[in-house]
Amino acid sequence: MKWIDSHAHLDDRAFDKDRAAMIARCSEQAMGVLTIGSSLRSSHEAVRLANRYRNMWATVGIHPHNAKFVDEAALIELRELAGDELVVGIGEIGLDYYRDLSPRERQRQAFVQQLALAIELNLPICLHNRESTDDLLAILKNAGEQHYGVVHSFLGEGVLAEEFLALGLHLGIGGPLTFPKNDVLREAVKHIPLDRILLETDCPYLTPVPYRGRRNEPAYVRYVAEEIARLKGVSVEDVARQTTENSIRLFRLSD
Ligand SMILES: [Zn+2]
């Protein structure tokens, strides 16, 4: 594998018409993909896809948008799904106070419960955080001094990056790094050690320049890597190699 897209939603309806062709393009580019669960349904689908295609793995979890559906039965089902050998993490889990699609109290409860599951199963976490940093950090710190996982689609400034790094977390960097308005993120990325960065697309969302506005797909992580290389003054090959190693190590990936 030359590349790994550490955060894709390959079960998304946006891929229904050409999913197999899109996944074939990933193989042609020697690209591994983690397809991320966001509900029980999509977690099942992620596991199914990972078992069907080579160099594909799944995470299972319930997104904060869907936190209102997390109950005892859902947690039992997630635990069972996590037993599949191609499930390499719990996520995406966390908080989203921007869209508030589930009540905040339910979001916090669902996050605490799924974080505990990840710790118990010794699986890395894939974190979603939008306008909820204080509560997210408080819950993480309450659960342990060090964590094992990635803050997906990190968008913050350098100080916040350092805080997540100090907790042992990796930072997922995607398409927004290429958006003109994100100078603060570009400045932060200059200072994040390359061995703590994971490449991601969050496809079908957050398409990088030059394809912004169109559907995103894993093959476009190349444009994120090019921007990281430019900011850090290293080669694109170095970014690809190091970030691939990071994902393999963090998620303990094997063929
Ligand atoms: Zn996502």
C-alpha cells in the first residue's frame, strides 16, 4: 500500500451507482481505505464492504448526530460487530454542537459509553468534534490520561493540536487543508509532527481543491498530501510513506 485514506464513508448513497468502479480506482493506486461507521446500519455496511474488498478495513460506531439512537441494545450490537477481524477501530464517535442533531446530553452519554467500549476492547477511536472542544476534552481526560486514536478532520489551531497530541492522539487531515480560508489550519499543520498525521478524505464530503464542489473519493487524498508536503517542505512520497505507516501502526492493519 502506498496510500491510506483513514476516513471514508464508502457506504454512502453517493457511491451507489459506481461503488465497485470507485474501489477499483483505489486498488489501481495502491490505496488502502478505512470505511467508517456512523450508525448501526452504516457500521454493518462498513463491515460488509471490508470483508468484500482487499485493503479495506472498517470502524464501527454511532456518530453524535445519531446519538439519540444509542441504547443498551445498540451498544451490544456494536460490541458484536467489533468482533469482526476487519474492524480496526470504534468511530466515528464524539460531539457535534454545530448541528445539534441529537440533544447534547444524549451526545455526551453516547460518547462516554462508546469511548468506554473502545478502551475495554483496546481499539483506537475515531473522533468527531465540531464546536464542542471543551466537553470533548473533558470527557477524554476523565476517561484516561492517554488515548489511542485520531481526531478526524482536525480544523483547529496549533495550541489545540498540541493538546490533542499530548493526549496521545493522531490528527486526521483532509480536504479543508486546501480551502483558501483555512490559513490557521495550514499554520498548525506546519508544526504537527508528520508521524502523528493521518491522511483522510471524509468522502463523499469535503472534496479538496481542485475538485471542490464535486463528490469526494479516496483517490483525492493525493491533493491533501501535496499540500502537506508543500507546507512542510518535504516530498509527496515522504508524506505518503509516513502517513501510511502511521495508519498501519495505529490501526494495526495487516493484509
Ligand atoms: Zn466522517
